[in-house]
Amino acid sequence: MGSKPYIVNSRNSNELLKNLQMDNEPILFEGIHCTYYLAHPSLKNRLKIVRTHNIEHHYYKHLENSESKYFKKYFFRIEAEKLKKHQRILKHANIIAAISPNDCSYFNKKFGNTIYVPAFHRNSKMANPDGKGKYILYHGNLSVPENYNAAKQLIENVFSKVKTPSIIAGNNPPKELVTLCNKHHNIELKSNLSTDEIHHLIKNAHINVLYTNQNTGIKLKLLNALYLGRFSIVNPLMVEGSGLESLCTISNDFQGIIHSIKHLMKKDYDDSVYHDKKIFLEDNFNNINSVKKLLEHIYK
């Protein structure tokens, strides 16, 4: 199996190395996945930036804990161990560009030379859906154990306990989830939708409910919900250390989520809520500003 993590070893390419050696420009490694050549002697004098997406060995440990199938669980466990060892390669980076304040603090303590560059995303402007939506929404890739488990917990402990129409949306839901949704008249499962269809659901929901059992990196689906949708209810692990806490209703447990749903379903999404979100996101999660920040550190 080798000593390197699969996600790193699978990005080993002689052609890539030759391309990197063709000039003397700075190199941006997009994720620890791409750091196979970070310590290569021929790149010793180059300016090297690693954009981290997560503390990857923490993320894979969470994947192991969420997985029920033995062989997948074993793979995630071994990959987490290898990623923890491989992380030492980051000492060869001149700059580590962390994706969240939490990750920035972690990598800076380990290696120094770390800056916080917010997540890049596809949203260039905010949607402004007015009035009220008619349903609550949870969305995510339902073939991923973390998302499947989150959907299952929300159905059993929240959506089945309220009268509000609820939608679960995502790719490749397991049969167990289909069966579970069919037991409740107010819950609809929408599977294998296009990106545009998912965005349509986010925009038209009154509340996007986002729930996770792991605090890693930053969840792009939360950014999408904030840019495109009305209200967002999250659990603490979804936003902890993300910088997005002030834009969400944070509920500590399932009863808290139910209470927040009942409260927000009576509330209009008005211009004041929209403008507060807009100002914050434009100031803190603007793609152009993030690029400028990265370039300032590269060419200072």
C-alpha cells in the first residue's frame, strides 16, 4: 500500500514535475492531496504555497467514525494515520493558506507561515428571495456517510416532529433513507438533482437546516445557503471557528432546532436580514479580496 496517503500518491505524475520545473514562478499546491512534490529537491528554491482544505487526518478520522462498512472503515483509519505523518511535509511550504480561522490557528502553531484565506466559492452576488418559503431543506451528497447520518438524525429527531413540509435533497441516497422518508407524509426525498435544481431548492426554502457531526474545514454548502437562501439553522459544529456564526441561528440540540424552526417559520425574510448578510459576506468572503490577500503574501 506504500507509506504515502492514497490521495497524495494517486497524484504522482512525472509530467507534472516536468511542468513545474519549466519556470521559476510560485507554485500553489491545491490541498495536501497535491503535495507529492512539495519537498522535491528540484523545487527547493521555489516559493511554494499550500492551500489546505481541512486538517485532513482529522477529517478522515471522522469519516472512519461515520462509516459502518468494515473495509471502508479500515481504509479511512489507515488513510488518517498516513495523513497525520504526511502532514510534516508542510514544513517545506513557504506559505500555508488555511481555509478557516480554526485551521489557521492549528497550522500556524505547527508550522508557522500560515495565513487565513476564506473559502473560494461560485457565488458572485447574493440572491434576495423575499417573503416566506414554504418548506425546510437539508441537502448534501447522501452517499457520503457523514451526510447520510446527518439526514437520518434530522428526519428522526426534527423533521418528523414538525408539521412543516421538509425536503431532503442529495445524490445517491441509500435505500434505508428512502424507506425512512416514505414513513412521514411531510418529508420528501429528492435525489440526483442538477446543481441548478439544488440551488433552486435552496433559494425557495424558508429555512436551510445544516447539521454535521464533525468540525472540519468549512462547509461550502453553508456558504451556498447563506448566499442563495433565507434563514439558516445550524448546530455548533457546522459553524464553529468558521467566521459565519453571526449569520446563522445556532441550536445546540434537536429540541433547539425544532424550537428555531417554529420561530423562524412565523418570520418574514426582510430587507434588514438580507442587508446584514450581504455586508458581512461582501466584507469577509469576497473572492476578489481573497485573491488579493493571497497575492499580497506571495509578492510582498
